[in-house]
Amino acid sequence: MKHSITKDKSKAFALRIIRLYQFLIDEKHEFVLSKQVLRSGTSIGANITEALCSISRKEFSAKMYIAFKECAETKYWLELLFEANIITEPQFISLSKDCEELYKMLSSITKTLKTTPNS
């Protein structure tokens, strides 16, 4: 499998999301939003990994776009957790920064895939 900075960053982010989930369950006794952010936040890297193993450009593009959409969804859940006062501002800022970095990377990848001819 190819080495990918995007894959590495998404895996590190997924580990942070897993720790956030554990904190939300253990400390905040929050069970609904925590599952949503866990699902979408870990799905980003799973879809990037699948994309890197794809057999066609079309499949690669589809998986990267799914990862991009999951990243956007994760941003939404993080915003809700913050605005509902479930996570602190420093927690939100730190996680959002990482999520935004992934979002920009995936946005760039998906835009490039749309504008470059098939190779």
C-alpha cells in the first residue's frame, strides 16, 4: 500500500476522536453525539485507506470524496459538542484545527481529481 501523508494525518485524527469518544462516555455520560463523531471521525481514514487500495481512478475518486464528506460531517459534530457545552473551547479548537487541516487536504485532492483528465 502507498504511503500517504493524508492517511497518516487521518489515522492520528481518528485516534484523537477515539480518545474524545472515551472521554465523552466516561466523563460526560454523553452517548448520542459521541457515537456520531466517533463514526464519522474514524471513517475519514478508513475511506482514505480504501482509496489507496482502489483498482481504478473512479473508485479512488469515490472513496476520497466519501472521506471528504465524512470530514465535513465530523466538523459539524464537533461544533455541536462545543456549542452544547459538552467539550471545552480548547478541546474544540484543537480538534477543529486537525479536522480543518484534513478537510483542506481532502478538498484539494477531490478538486484535483475533478479537473485532471483520466490517466
